[in-house]
Amino acid sequence: MAAAVAEARRIDTTVRPGPEDGELVAMTLGGRSEAFATLVERYDRAVYHLAYRTLRDVEEARDVSQEAFFKAYRSLRTFKPGAKFSTWIFAITYHACCDRLSRRKRYSNEELPERADTGPGPESQAIALDQARRLHDAIDALPEKYRAVITLYHLQGKQYEEIAVVLGLPMGTVKTHLFRAKEQLRKLLGAEEAAE
């Protein structure tokens, strides 16, 4: 009996080497998804630690780890035989972390401060409305040919080619009309400011 227990212990403590990473990749590509599960078990902790060291956030590190293995599984056919799977999965993980960091940076730059309302106040809104009214009045005072070009170009964002087609004018004429319209607007708005 003691001999049988000793033999069982010897057998249980014998470490059988598992398949190499490349073999597991080939097995996965051959349709054996449990082989990829072995790769996940093998590298899960290392991938998580890389993600955590990069992101400094437990939840994001977990998300990135899952994302990295998902991306690796989806693009396993691009894995080059003879390459190291660990290097490949770490590169995928690192790029996923960089994507998260850039999104984090973009969102933090877009956030408004909580203390101050950065919107225009009543005074600046009144000034803007007054300037818009003056500009529209000045545009209305232009001759029709200039008014049409300036409206299409500045107010509707059309390009020279589109304006030429819409108005049925040569390109050179459109450019000339636009130049002259801007000059007349400057004079009209300047004269109005001088009168005030």
C-alpha cells in the first residue's frame, strides 16, 4: 500500500511539458479552441500586469486584457510561424493600452471645468447679435451679383467651382465678384463703425 501511494505521488509530481506556443496556435487554427484557452491561461497574468502598469486602473486593465486576447484570437491567422507568441500578444496589449490612453486624454481635454460657465455672457451675446445684424445689413446693401457670391461662399460654405455652376458664371468672374464684395463689405462696415 505504501509503495502504491509513493508511486502515485511520483506520478502526480511529474511535470509533463505542454505544447509549445506555436503548436497551440496551429491547433487553434486547426479548429481546437481549447488550445487558445491554454494560451490565455499561460499569458493572462502577464498581459494583465502589462495593462495595469500602463493604465494604472484595475478595471481598464481587465478590459484591455480581454480585448487583447479577443483581437489576438480574431487575427491569429496573421501570427507568423516561428515568432514568439508572448511578444505578439504583448504588442497587441500595448497598442490597446495606447488607444485607451489617447481616448482618456481626448475626453479629459473636452471636459469643461465645473467651477465656471465658459459660455458667452449676456453682454457678449448682445455684441455678437449686433455684429451679425450689421453684417447682414451690409450684405443686403451689396449689389445682387456680389450678394449672391458672398452668401454662397461665406454663409453656405460653397467652393468656387460650385458657385460658378450655381450662378452660371466663369470661375474668374466668381473670384472677382467675391473680392469686390469683400472690399465693399469692409468699406460699409468701416463707415458704420466710424459713424458710431
